[in-house]
Amino acid sequence: MALEKSPSQKPFRVVIVGAGIVGLSLSHALTLAKIDHVVFEKHSEIVSLHGAALTIFPSAARIFDQFGIFEGMKVSTTPVQKEYLRWPDGSVNLETRLMRDLLAEFDLPTILFDRQRCVTHLYDGLPDKSVIRTSTCVERIEVREP
């Protein structure tokens, strides 16, 4: 006779470590799916000065649009309209049609902006910021039997 597993009596909760682009994106997705979660961020503020420029292609833009934050992102940036491949001396080797083709195919622009601004949009767009715990460092994770 096979033993049947009984459902856990404890509610399911997701723990996210880090409130960067990935952590905040996951928080948005879990919120939309109505899954309980908490985000631990070791820094005292969400928007840190770490990071560089980002290119948001239409595939990622669609996700940000589902989160309800892409319109604000578009307003605060300039879409990439042309792409050039250059020789080491800086002269143009080739102008591609990639950006125009992506816009025509997906009806969403490719945008270029800094990481901090992306994190700000993700954080500001969260409907429930109480899931974020700043100044909280995760040192280890222990798994215990119930």
C-alpha cells in the first residue's frame, strides 16, 4: 500500500533574496498570481547605485507591460531607433534594420536606460510594498522536517 502525502498545514510562501531587477520582477509576477511572498534586501534602500545601462528588448517589454509599468518606462526613456556596427576606429561598418524590424514585429520599442531607473520603475509599480523588507541580510537557509 502506497503512503499518501497529506497537504501541508502551513501556507505556502515564496522567499525572494534581493530586490534588484530579478527579485522585483518576481515579486510582480507572484503578486499577479496571488502567491504569498516576501522580498529580503540587504541594503537600506531599494535603488542602489550599482549597475550599468540596460537594453530592454520587446520580449522583456511585454513582461513589464503586464506588470503595468512599461508605459512609465517609455516616457522616461528614448527608444532605440537605429543600430550601427562600427570599426575599431569608430567609422560605420553597417547600419542594421534590427530595431525597426523589432518595432514592426512586436509593436513595442527597444529602450535603453540605466539599471537604477529600471529598479525604480519596478519598485514604484509594486501594488503592495509591504512585502519588501530592507536592511535584511539572509545568512543561511535551513530546511527542517515538519
